[in-house]
Amino acid sequence: MEVTAPCGPVRISGSRRQALLATLLLQPNRQIAISGLVEAIWPEDAPDSAVPNVRTYVHELRGQLRRVGDVTQRLSSHPGSYRLRVEPVELDLLQFRSLVAKGGRALHDGDPGVATECLGEALAMWRGDALGHLELGSMISAKLTALEEERRAATTAWIDARLALGQYEQLIPDLRKLVAEDRLHERTWAQLIEALGVAGRIADALAAYQQFRRILLDEIGVEPGAELRRLHSALLNGEPLTSMPRNADRPDPIGAARGRVSSPTVTPCDLPALPPGFVGRAEARRVIVDVAGRLNATHDDRAHTTVVAISGPPGVGKTATAINAAYEIMHLFTDARLFLALDGVTPCPRPAADAIVQLLGAFGFAQSAIPQRKHHLEGLYRSAVAGRRMILVLDDAASAAQIRPLLPGAGHCLVLVTSRAPLTDLDVDCRITLDALDIEESVRLLANLIGPGRVGAEREAAVAIVKACESLPLALRIAGAKLWARPTMRLSAFARRLTEQSGRLDELVAGDLSVRARLEQCYRDLDPIAKAAFRRLGRDGSGPITARTVRGLFDLSEAAADRLIEQLVHRHLLTVDAETGPMPVYRMSPLLRAYAKELSEQARGEHHMPRTATA
């Protein structure tokens, strides 16, 4: 026990006076009966002069406090009792309780970052056993025991808050120390086992469980409680640990980390709006519906996540197809329906960690609850989605490496992945490759955008527009937007403008929609040799392309020519036209040739650009 005044430490001499002050401080701002003070100061037999001695000690204590400038009425007398007045900021016990209460509220409100800070500050005020140097009566000793329980509860809550932050590995040394100090505290053993398990140290977690079980059996002859048995079962079955049931009076770090309490009637759903006028893709949608139905019919909670990969050239409608299918089957996924843009075709695809943070936010996790370290972040995400029936659309993926951390573990989860490249190195349950719409579907899409009457009045012109757009949904939507903005324009006039190949890409631009921009994204990621090959192949004619053609044009070996063609096909800048004998034939669409010629002219202009002289 220490007393500090503005002028420095105050020495309270004599164990009896210290016991008096300690007893008053353990019940601050309350009247303490003299009989209670006697019992606290003299743990054994009190002398006959105990009551007068208490009055003497009070008088002396007042004098000691007054000499250091303390207020006169700090220690006041009442009939048969005394009261010591203190402000919350003056007594560490009150500060401790205030910080614990604040930390508990933060943990309950889903802010384990604040909870960790408050509870850690509260626990740092302890420097050993409370009043361990004093010999006090049984009533005060009971209060000290209760105070130690407050300390233990604060420690448990502090660990729960840190578990919610994903600090599993950092907590393990502290938890091992705590279980060594209190071998029978089951809750701390549960926290240690959980931290070991989530950190990937399954063998150590199982060994800790067996160690505690032996302690219980040897010392009190009972088995571990329900919470530890659930943990042990989860470890053996490979189930998530942080989603285990917890007693109602114990903080759940996963639940506490959430920034809001999710009602069971509210399901996270951030699917974009259905694309207007969507047509076609009946076979792709049928495949996805069948996959979803089989997954929904599975009642095994350990069922693995089902992944459907949707790939195809730019502007073919991969995102629209995935969103449309997601709405068609969303009734089967009652826990979450989520959409995530991964920016795979941009120069800076979205990092998986950033995507996970957004997904955790959709489940209500506060920003301060989300750990920074990669494996902690991924572990928290898998724990948060474990066992949920959810559909997740991962749109515009750059690579399999970007996708893998976003795939949930066990559970009834369907993931729809869209990408331009087929992502052959990603393990999936089903692959769907989209191509252009057929003529009738394309005409129907145009009619949905500008009105069936207008299309019916100029059917041949509508077909010409569709063919000029190569039945690509993006190009058709751009054409539809421009025609809708000019209701008096004849379709035949717009068709003539589109059939002029040199200006076709200029026509297929509406706001931020641009066919040229989509083609540029495919071209940008080619290596320099493939870029030059694409420009040359597009510039030199419209005939079929074979590996022999490429070898002859660029003086390449057979293997090098195959790799170059594979890169162009992978980026959808060449398309397999037909299998004629042992040698495949490839083609380049008119839109791609128009873009290749533009690039060739730009390259030629840059090559002949005069250099600027510098001194």
C-alpha cells in the first residue's frame, strides 16, 4: 500500500494504522462501523482497549494526512462509524474498476481494441497481491479474495479481447504462465488451448488438454467441463475453434469483435442490382443452379466450399451472369449473399487481405477488431464464415493466388469466381466458359434496351448492329445506350457508322463504358514480343492464323511460337477457330483487328517521332 501526495510519498507508520487505512479504502466513501474496523485491525483477539485505540489511530491518521496538505474532512466521524472520502481518480481500486467496466462495455459493443487497451491498463496497476503485506481480519480477507477474483475476471476478459484481435501466438506465453499459477482455472486452460489451436499448433493444443485433464483427475477426480470438451472435439474433427459455444456470462471474442449484433432475421447481402435487360446464358445458369441444389441438399457440416469458375473474353457478360445466377439461387443461402470486386484487370489488383477486411466488415466486425498479421486475418475470416450457408461472388479475379485466401473452409458455401483467364491452377468444382451471345439473343438484348417496336421496325439494321458488335453484351449495351439517347436516329444509320471498321471503336464508347478500354486491359499485360505479334497479326490481314504462320512471321522456334499463341489465347486476343487436322487454326475478330491496327499506327508514329535535342 502506498499513499502519494503532491509533495511526494506519505509514510503511514505502524501496521495498525495501515490496516485501518486499508479497511477504509476497501470500502471507499462508505461508513464503516467501529466494530468492523476492530475486527479488521486485530485478526485474532482484540484488546479491551480496541475501540479507544481505533479512535486514536483515526486521529493520528488525520494528522498524517493533514501534514501533507490533505483536506480536513477527508476522514470524517459518524455515530459509531468512520468514512474515508476519495475521488475515483485518487484511488487505484476505483480506477481499476472503472477501466474494467469501460473495457467490458467495449468488448460487449464489439470494440476489442479499446477493450484490450482499457483492461491492459487496469491490470498493469497490479504489482502483486492486494495488501499482501498486511495481516487482516477474516471479513477483510474475504474482500481481498473477491478483489483477486475481479483481477482474474479482468484478465480473462483481456485475453478474450486479444483473442478477438487475433493475437493468438502472442498470448500463448502469458497463458502458459497463468495456468502454471492457477492449475485448476478451467477457463484459462480453454483460452490456452484455443490460442494454440487457432495458431496451428494442434498437437500442442491436444497435449494441453490432456495435461489439464490429468490434473483434474489427480487432484479433484472430475473430467473437464463442457466448454473444454467442445474444444477437444473441435480439435479432433478439424472444426473451427473460435466459433465454439460459450457460456452466456463469458465474452465471446468473435461475437464481441463484431461492431453490431446481427439479428437472426438479417442476412448480409450486398449483391449489385440485377443487370437490366439480361438475356441468354441459360446453360450457364442451369449448371450453377444444379451445383447450388446439390450443395444445399448436403447435410454434412464438414462439406467443403463449392467453387464455380466463370471465364471468358472482355465484355462477354461474366459479371452479369454471375450476379443473375446469384439472385436465382439466393434463397438457398440464408446466412449471407456477398459480392466482392477484385480489380483483376487493373494495374493494381486488390490484395486478398484488403478483400478479407471488407468481408469481415460485412459480417459486422469493427475495424479495430481485425488483426493485421496475414495468417491471423485469414484465420479470423475462416472462423467467422465457418458453417454459414452463404454465396460469395468474387468478381474479376487476377489469379488463383488472389482467390485462395478468400475461400471459406468447411461449410455450405458457394463461391462464383469470374475472371478473364481460366485460372487453371485454381481447384474448382465446375468451370464455365462464356462466349458471345447468339444472334437471336443479341437482338433480344438490343430490344430490351431500346424497345421492341424500334427493333421490329428495322430488323435487318438491328441484326447488322448486332454483328458489328460481334454479339458482345458490353458492345450491345453501349450501342443500346447511344440509341436510347437518340430516339429519332434510325438504326440503319447507326449500323452504317458501326460497319466502318476504322471508326467502330470510337462509336462503342458511352460514358465509362468502352470496348477499347476493355481490350487495352487485355493487351497491357502481354510481354513485349506478344504485343508486337498481336499488332502484326492484326495489321497484316484477316485470314486464318496457325502456329506455322507465327513461326514464319517472327522467325520463332516451334516451342516459342506455341508459347506466344498460348499467351494471346489466354488473354482472349486470339480465338481457336477450328481443329483442322493436327494443327489448330486461330482467328482474330474484326474488333480486335481494328484495335491492333490502331496500336500499329501508334507504334509507327512513336518510332518516327523526332527526338528533342538537349544541351
